[in-house]
Amino acid sequence: MASTSSTSTSISTFIPQWKYDVFLSFRGEDTRFNFTDHLYANLIRRGIATFRDDDSLKRGEEIAPELLKAIEESRFSLIVFSENYAGSRWCLDELVKIMKCRKEMNQTVVPIFYHVDPSNVRKQTGRFGEAFSNYKEDTEKMKEKVRSWRSALTEAANISGEHVKDGYESEHIKKIVNNIFMRLNCRMFDVGANLVGMDSRVNEIIRRLCVDQLNDVRIIGICGIGGMGKTTIAKVVYNKFSHEFEYMSFLENVREVCNTMGLHHLQNQLLCDLLEVERNQNISSVGQGANMIKNVLQFKRVFIVLDDIDDPDQLEYLLRNRDWLGKGSRVIITTRSKQLLQEMDDVYDVEELNFEQARELFSLYAFKQNLPKQDFIHLSDRVVYYCHGLPLALKVLGSLLFNKTIRQWESELCKLEREPEVKIQNVLKISFDGLDHTQKKIFLDIACFFKGEDKDFVLRILDSCDLYAEIGIKVLCDKCLISLSKNKILMHDLTQEMGWNIIRSEFPDDPGKWSRLWDPSDVYRAFTMKKVTVKLMNLFKLHKNMLI
């Protein structure tokens, strides 16, 4: 039987499992049969799951456990502050619990000041002050309870909410319900179930974001090769903070959308998210769109994610600089290019999963449990070592091998040695396709001959071939295609395999026509087929000179 592991489940601390969309807190004798009843009916009509206590709950000194549980299970709390709200101990206990959930569970609180002055709620004056004069603080327990009530009222009244005083109540209710509906349906992302190794990565981004610091602006970059989980990390963090910011936007797949639909489409989506409207903003040019975004952003505290940025123009016209952002704003940018993150406050390089994490993630897809089946341990470890901690590869191959026999596993693994899985290669190849001609040649040379070699040695060889190696290697580092450690050039195994596959695909069955040969078996085949080109002969001579 598989052991239980916390690495794939503890991420639930970032994504609470809500039962209700909204918890309604109100003083029954004030608004149960008028305002709150109409508000509740409209919430239900819009499909918003709402908890409202009823008269069947037994009243006593302490708040009913059912109410405490309902508060914990709600994404939003709507607090209807009416004249006699503070006269109810139940209401005040509810409020203390709500504010605790706001702090500890990221619940969103929306105060509604129903014919009361917010300052009376904040300072406990007027009818709120009269209510507190009736509470006898004759014991330490009661003194502490009153202190907690006052603190909760002050904190809640400082939150931006709806003041129902003049005009038609129906219009106020419509505005409140529309706001809740938009925030519920535009904020949360599905991040999947098997989030192995995500906790430490998410915690690191949260630490660097410093969301509690309200007077500054922070822009954080998340960088790494394709398939490393950058977007998933950003989505989990976005979900966690989706209720703390009034204005939010997550622009997914910026590179792809920009290439297929244009930059103005992304500008329009960003504006619609921030203005909480569905209509097109009629952007006539990206310059006009940039100016509109600047005007909207400057006085708002926003949380924005720009996912998979690959061009400076995308930053230029979506979020030119931090001066566009209001105080307290936070931005996350995911990219494969470190060059685009030079002016960020902080950059997080996503690392590969360690062996235990990789084995668990693979097993969840290959066996639907968090450890390999006994007969498959050796084969599973071969796959895990092959994937070298890349989450995408572990998921794809785990799904591919699910419910296969041992012989089928062995056959698939032999095939992978010569023919990598297409889904993995296509994701990794995006970075290669973004290189220019010279940079591609440098990448392929490193993949075939220079992985693990000293950088200075490689520079001399490549410069002798007029490949402008110094700037080329820097670009490959910026694109996360290679890395440097102690002046050694390193490359992820699957990235190297992607390079090999690019060369093999030139002429799959004729290695004599390949631009590079690195595998002894392919060299042998090329010579025995007597199709070795003059270009390849020159490469062999070059390689021989390199070793002298």
C-alpha cells in the first residue's frame, strides 16, 4: 500500500475548500425581512451559494457552532451594519470570527453600512456606543471579549464597502451582487490536483512579494525552462491573494496570444479585468491602449500576473514601469528569458524537483498513488532519472505509461532513447525557436559537444568559427537553455536531448547528412553508409584539433 505524503496535499492551505460563496452577517430584527432578505434572494438568483442563519438556530450565550463552521467555509462575508447590530452579542461574535478568517484564511470581507455612519462603527459612537454602554465589563473574560468586539468593528469599518443611505435599495443591492459575481467568476484558476513540491516554491514567491507592505510596489519575476511549473506557481499565488486586492488580472500565455491575436487583445483583456466590465475597450492602437492602462492603474492597488512574456514590447505596452502602479500593487511576471527581468525587484529561478518529489509526481500519474508499484520500482526510477526533475516530463510520461505492462514499459523506454516524447519536446523547443541563426548553431554545438566543458575553452573554439560566442552564450543563459556553474557550461538533460532531436530530424534515417555527429553508433552508421559529407569531415577535423 502506498504511503501517505504531505507534499502533494499540503498545498490545500493555499486553496481553501469553500462550501459557500457568501456568508451573510446581519442583525435579524433590523433587516431580516427587508434589505437582507432582498440581498439574499438576489445572490441566490445569480447562482451565488449564500449562507444565511435562520430562526431555527437555538439562541444562547455562545454563538452556534453551525455559524462558526459556515463562516470558515465561505469565500466572502457580507456584513450588514445596521443601527442595532452592536446590540447583538451573536453578531459581534460572528464579526470577530469573520475578521479572524480574513486574516488567517484569506477570506474577503465586504462591509455594508445600512443607514449608519461608518465612523460610528469605526469609533463605536452613536447607537454603537450606546450598545457598548450596556455591556458590563465585570470580569476579565468580559473585558477581553469587549476589546475583541471593538477591535473587529474598527478593522471592518476601515475596509472599503457599500454605504446604503440614499437612493433606491434595489440599485445598491444590484451593485453589491454584481461585484461579488464578478469577483467570484474572474479570480480563481484550476491548478490541478497533483501539486508535488509546490509548497516551498509558493512560499518563496509569497515571501518575496511582501503583500503586507502597503506603501510600496513590488514586481517579481519567475524564470525557468519550459515545463518547470512557472505558470502553476503563479496561479497558486494568484488564487491565494485573489481576495485581498480589489483589482486583479491574470494574462495567461502572453507569448502565444500576442502572436495569434495581437498585443491590443491583451491590452483589452487587462483593461476589462481592471474595470470589471465585459465590453471591448475599442483600442485603436497599442499606443492608445498603453495610455489607457496607465490611466487606469495609477490610482489602484492591483495584483497582475503576466504569464510567459517573451518580448520587451509586451512589457512596454502592458506595464511599462512601476510608476504606472498604485501603492501596494504587486506584479508577477513568468518568462523563459532572464534578460526581460533585469529591472524587477526580485527574480526566482525555478529549480528541478528533487528525486523524492519527482518520483512521487510521476507515480501519481503512472500508478494513481504516490509511490511506484513493487514490480515497477526499477523501471520507474529509470524514468525519473530520465526526466531530471522536470514536472512536465514526469506528468506526460506518467500518463503515457499508466496501465501498461512491464514489457510495454521497457519498449517505451527503449524508444525514448532515440525518439523523445513529442509533447515534451514541443514545449522545450519554443525557447530554441526564439533564437537567431548563430545562437541556434551555438546551442546545437553545446548540446552535442560541449556540455560540462569549461566556458573559456568553448569560447575559443566557437570564436574560431566566427560564432560570436560571448554574446551567444549569454543569450542562451538568459533563455534558460544553459547555465554556468564554476565556469562550466551545464544543460538540462532533456534540453540537450531536444537539441539532438532537432539534428536527427533533419534526415531521420541518414546520419551522414546530419550537421553534427556525437553518438559513436551514428558515426559508425554514417561511415558504413559511405555518405559522410565534406562538412562533417571538416567537423571531425575540428573536433580532433579541439582535443589536442
